[in-house]
Amino acid sequence: MSMVTIATALTEAARRLDAGGIENSRGEARLLLSHVLGFGAEKVIGHPEFEIDDAGVIKLESALSRRVRREPMSHVLGKREFWSLNFRVTHDTLDPRPDSETLVEAVLKHMVDRGRRLRVLDLGTGTGCLLQAILSEFPNA
């Protein structure tokens, strides 16, 4: 295989995602490319001339195929951000949803003294994101 630049890979990835009916194909292509290369989005955007090796192209192809088959982006990436925290996501866990942050907001609204000692129990099959989000707001928990 010949080397492919970030610019070329990004354009082709966005085209494939768009053809697969994925909304925001350019943004998702950028996320996938950042993920498979292990770069921040700023490097993907700021260095379009950077050449991707064969291993990177193969990883991108795999990620694109999964996403075009409508696998959730969080499963393709293996993570989801929730309450500014990153959580590992697999097929075995419930995927944290952004609207679940309203539950965290409701707890925080009723717990005004953030410095007090707090004990919280979370039972479930998810990632633990609700508990971790709440604990991140209470240093003495």
C-alpha cells in the first residue's frame, strides 16, 4: 500500500460515512481518524499532510465499516464522555446518554453543601457514570 495523507483519509472517510447515511460525516470522520491514529483533533485538523501508515489505514477501514453498519460511535471508540469524564464502553455495558446528566444535575441541586461527607451507593449494569459524576462533585464522598 502507498502512504495516505490525513487530508485524503479524512475526505474518503467522510464520503463513506455520508454514503452510509451517517449525519455529520465530516465530524465523525475526524473523530474516527483521531481515534485510530491516537492523535488529538488539533493534529488531524492542523497537519493534513501527515502520512498515515498501512496499519493506520487498516484500523480506519475497520472503524469506518463498523460505523457504517450503525454501530454506536461510543462502541467503535470504546469510550463515551459523560459529565466531562471519560468512561469505557463495551457491548456489555449500558451506554451513558447525555440526557442522563439531568439526573446528576437533580442530585446536585438538592445537595448544596459540596464539602460535607457523603455516602452514595450505585447498583446497576452500566459504566458507573452516574456515581462517578456525582462523586467528582463531592471531594469528601
